[in-house]
Amino acid sequence: MQTGKTVQTGKTLRTGRVVLLVLGSLLILMGLGLAAGAAVAGVFNAGQSDDRFLSLPQETYEVDSYALTLPEVSVDGGVRAEDSAATLQLQGQSVQGRDLFIGIGPSAEVDRYLRDVPRSELQDVSFAPFRVDYLDVQGTRAPAPPNSQDFWAESSSGSGEQSLEWNLDGGDWSVVVMNADGSRSVAADLQAGVRADFLGPLTWTLLISSIVFLIAGIALVVIGASGLRHRDAGGGTRPAGSGEPGQSGQPGQSGDPGQPAEAAAVPQTYGQMQDRYGRPGPYGSAAATAGAAGSAEAHGGGSAVGLRDPELAGPRYPARLYGDIDPNLSRWMWLVKWFLAIPHYVVLFFLWIAFFVTTVIAGIVILFTGRYPRGLFEFNVGVVRWSWRVTFYATHALGTDRYPPFTLERTDYPADFSVEYPRELSRWLVLVKWWLLILPQALVVAAFTQASVVVNRFYPVSSQDDAGGWTRMVPGRMWTDGWADGWEGAPAVVSRLGLSLLVLLVLIAAVILLFSGRYPRHLFDLIMGLNRWSYRVLAYGALMRDEYPPFRLDQGPADRRDEAAGIGRPGPGSG
């Protein structure tokens, strides 16, 4: 009865910690959103310091009508001009040597003034390159000079450069640019700008709010993550991410008090592998063979490995990826696995947010103490393990039809990931390995996990060309009305072409499975080798180990070095 209550209490605690993780992740997302808003508001506020305006580029606008009208400005009725919430600035100068008029007035009055007057309404404008679209409104009469009207809220008229500033006021407003005498054909260099006095207070409000949300979210994530520990059937705590069967999580430590330490030590180097697992042959001795046989039996009954087996060259890597193919795979189920895995993707979204936060915190702790906090380590390894199970099931291996469990812990699922807990980590490596030292490995991994990227630059061609009235994009051609700087002024179109090598191999395996009912073993082994390489690099970049990942493609369900040591395959009670 007591055991049942203990188990129930443990489940309740774990559920509570999961809730803390989700709430913490949500608060972090909200904090990041507020921080992004504060950054944007701060940039705009800095750009308008010292009474400067945030202005659009000055360009030449030409229309063959009596007036150029800009899009209507609608301001909420609660805004008053005396509040000086925001100020609109308009500047312009005629390019024809005429006197220029710029005015802003109520839209209803402007519409009455320009009724039945030929005018051009600005519809759209782009600045890279500069291009403007107008809507020409037909009419039959010429307007009176704009200065003779008394409805303008603000206006400026005369020769040379004209400028007006208008505090936003509630209502609908229209901006009009005309010749001062009301004559036809308007051409002027125009520029619009705005200054908002509320951006400064808004920036500080968003920044302080983001800090509060981030601190609260990080605290909840750390509490939740550090409490998620793997518990065995006896109720004792076991590391969820490290150690070998029967061991405490530290390489070379025995879990059996009656077993000598040297016998329990896991072989690390090529020479140790051969000494323990060598078999009779031209390079071995009978004594070594007898010792190897006994050692192999003691480590799970694995068969001895050849003395000069090239697959044992090099040391074991302490991050282990395992995945074994299901012999009874469905021919068609891979078509829908990605859809069936959607619930996992939702959970993993929050878990990876927590993973990022805990990794940053762990890095800070490592920098000062040289140790990775055990609770955070186990949580992060569990997140990667969970992701690998879903990936193995749905996308990058398709190795099983068994649905992945919703747990961070190790189970008997045919896909597993584990990392030996490091006794000590370098304090200085934490500063460089995740962004600098990892680069060579990251480039290699990207070569077989990412699709190719192509950057194209195009020049639009006007409809006057031989395009049959259609707008089209032609490489290497210049639009006659702009882009004097050549290629630098052309828009860049980034596109991804093809499939990554890993996805292509999985797709080939899936097609073979669909038509033949079998998954080619050698193809599966290669896919596992590529995944294993990727996850080793992930473990290194996530600060879990200091050992540099080998440039080595270890194919098969498990690394041969791990299998030789009897630690390659997971189980409900394995560490």
C-alpha cells in the first residue's frame, strides 16, 4: 500500500513539474516577444532622437493631372492634436520651378474640393527600386487655387522647399500636393516622416515587462527540468541520460561490489578493445583469447571481435545513439507517421524552448564550477532522446511502427539516446566549442542533413518589352527606370532545391518498403550512421561533453565499440 502511494505521489510530482515546464516555456515565449517589441520600438525611438523624424526616402513624383493625393490617414477619435502623440512631417519641392502647395485637411472637405477634378491617387510605392502606382480619377473641371480654401488643418505654399508638421488628430484626413496656382501637371520631390513621442516610454515598458516574464519563465523551467529524474522500479533515482548497465553513471565505476574495478572498467581505446575482445588469430595469443572470452561474457555475452577489426579503431564516443529496425514494418504506414506524430511535435516545441534555456544556464554554471548540473543534464539528454524517438519513428529513419512514448526516460523502445555524465568539464571550452570549434562538424552535418540553397537575382522587365503585357522576371536584365547600381540593386530570391542526402536515403528506403515490403538493411545502417554523427555533434554543441566528435561514420543500430562493451542496446532498466 505504501509503495502504491509512493508511486502515485511520484506521478503527481512529475505531472506538476511538466506543468511548470509548459508554463515556463510560455512565459519565455511571451518575454522574448516583448523583448523583440522593445528592440523594435527602441530602434525607432533612437532614430527620431534630437527631434529628428523617421522619414521615407525622398523621390520624384510626377502626375499629369491637377492634384496628387496620398492615401487617407485615419486617426482614432481618442487622439487629440494637443496631446502631441505623434507628428507627421511632409516636405517637398517642385521640379518644374513652380510654386508648390502641400496641405492636409478633412477627407470630406478635400473630396468636395476635388469633385469632378482630374487627379491622381497614390496607390502603392516601393523604394528598392523606386516604383509608384497611381489611380487616375477622371474629371471635367479645373480646381480653384488651393490657397483659397479655408478647411486645411495645415498647409505650406511657395517657391523652393516647402515643409509642414501636423500633430495627429482624431478623424479621417487627406494629404494633397498641387501647384500653388491650381494648374495641371504636378511634379515634385517629396518626402514623408513621422515622430512619435510615446516610443520612449513604450520601449522601457516593454523591456521591463520582458525581463519580468523571462525571469519567471526561466525559474519555472529550471525548477521543472531539474526535478524530472528517472526513477527505477525500486523508487531510487537513476540518471536518465548516463551510465552503463549496473553502473553509477561514471565511466569505469562498477555497480557490483563483488566485481574488481579493472574488470568492470569499460574499454575506451583501440588497444583496450583488442586486449579485452580479441579472438584467436595471427595477431593474438591464447591467454589474451581466454581473457577476452571471459570478459565478453561478463559484459552481456557479446561475441569476441577480431583483433584487427577496423570498426573498433578509435575510442568510444560517450554520446550513444541506438535504433533497431522493426522486422514487421508496414508497407504504407510511413505515409501517415508524420501526421500521427503531431502530438509529439506540440510537446517537443515547449521542451526545446526549455532545452535552450537550461543549456544557457548550464553553460554559465560550467564556466564558474566546471560541472554540468546533474538535473539539467538529465533533462536535456531526455529531450534529445524524446526527439530522436519521434524522428526515428516518423521522419529520418522510419525504423519502427511502434508509437513513441511520451517520456524523457529510457524505456525498451527500439530507439534510444544517452550520454555519459561528465565528471568535470573545461571552463574555457564552454565559451568557444558551441559556436567556433563545432563549425567543421556543423558544416559536415549540414552537408547531408540540409537541402541545397540557391540565391538568384532577378530584374523585373516592364510590360513595354516583348512580354505580351505580362510582368516577368528575367535574370541579368536591368529595369530601365532604376537600379543604376547593377546587380547590387536587384532583388535576391533565396530558394531551396532538392532534398538532403539523409532525407533522400530515407525516401528511397520508404519507396522500396512500399513496393517490396522490406527495408534494405545496408541502407538502414547507413541512415543510422548519418543520424549518429548528427546527434554526437548535437551533444557536443549542447555542452554535454568536451570530447570532440569523431569524423567517423559508425553505421548500424549501435556503435560497434558500444556493442563490444555490452552497452549499445537500451532497456527499461539500463542507464
